[in-house]
Amino acid sequence: MNTNKNSYTFIYASVMVVIVAFLLAFVSSVLKPMQEKNIELDKKKQVLAALNIFEKDNAAAEAAYNNYVKADQLLDAQGNVVAETGGFAVENAAVGGDKLPVYVCEVEGDTKYVLPLYGAGLWGPIWGYVALNADKETIYGVYFSHAGETPGLGAEITNYEKFQKPFIGKNAIDAAGNVVISVVKNGKVQNAECEVDGISGGTITSNGVNAMLKDGLGLYKAFLTPYDKACEAACTAAACDTTACPESIPATAIQVVNQ
């Protein structure tokens, strides 16, 4: 074959393209399970971080997740549990409607509920998890991360001591089921029970975290709304006097009493 012809160059280039494409596809298929496993493990570490459990070793993190997380439930918009498993498969960005994951956890004998969050920062998406105590009102811990916030400024939402730790013990929900946890301008906290200082120089990212908390927790209002004892007293196995129940009490709670 005359290697000086244009046809030879074309055939040679085509063959090389096919070979390289095949090799890349083969490598990608071989590495895909490993990549998916790493993504899954990283997500488990993030859930654990919201519980103030930090495991860098992969095997230790896997064991800790299996130990502390008892269920990854799926709720519908009314707060009903539709599945005891499957919540883990829902990406944070896809949470909403009838796809509301809840990680039911147990730490030192106490129940904790970890809820996923997703929002927007200055330069891209931000996400995280908030762990609530058994009362579903107070925060046990949080975890936040980002795709590309400014180092030293907005990226400080990942700083546990500086930004995440101050959330511990704050009120997330009030008695009516409204989201009260707020990120305010640095140095402007007026209500220490439910407000956290934003990041100095990272106002837009701080606002993004605040909106993410409001919107994300708001999706779970039916699940988080405190159960009203007056409503419970008004309900019997035969009927329920809903006039005794405040509007904030979800209908699902009334139905449970009637069963």
C-alpha cells in the first residue's frame, strides 16, 4: 500500500479513532462501578457529617452509616411514609413533590432525622443535610457543600467550626410548623434561638444557604409540624372534630388518630 496517498492517511486516522474510542469506552465501563461506589460513599459521609460523625476511612464510614442510619424512607408531599427504603437513591436536586427522603437515624439511643437540601450559591449549586432531634424542631447538626464558591468567602460554608457548628441546638421549626432557622448578615443576629451569623464577605452564598434551608425544610412541613394534643383529645376512633385542630396540623395526623 502506498503510504503517501491521502486515502492511506484517511484510513489510518479512522482506524486509530475507532481503536481509541473503543479503549476509552472499555476503560469507562470498567471504572464506572468504582466511580458510582465512590459517589455513594461520599454521600454517606455527608449524611454522617450532619450527625457530627466524621469518618475519613472508607471502611469505617461504611460501617458507621450502617450502624447509625436505620432507614432511608421516602415520604409523599403529605408527610406519609410511602417506602421504608429508596430515599438514598433520590439526588438532592431531585427532592420535591412525592420524593422526600428522610434518613431515620439513631445516635446514642436517640432518634434523629436527616433531611437533604439543595440550593444555589454565587457561582453554582450548593447542597447539604440538616439533622433534627426527635422533637423535629431543634437542630442536631448540619452539613453544607458547594460546587464552586469563592475560597475564603462563600466556600466557608464547608467550615465546620466557623459556620456549621453554630447551627447545633438552634430551632428549625416553630410551633406552627414554620421554618424559623435563618442565616443573617454577619454580626446581625437578634434571635440567638434560631439565627446564625452569615459569612463575612460571602453574603450571596449565605443568602443561598438561608433560602436553601427555608425551601428545603418547607417541603417537609407536613412531616415536621408538631402534633397538637388538643387535636388528639378531640379525635376518637369514630370521628374527629377537626375544628379543634389548628390549620398547621396536617390531615395525615388526624387520619392516624382515627385509625
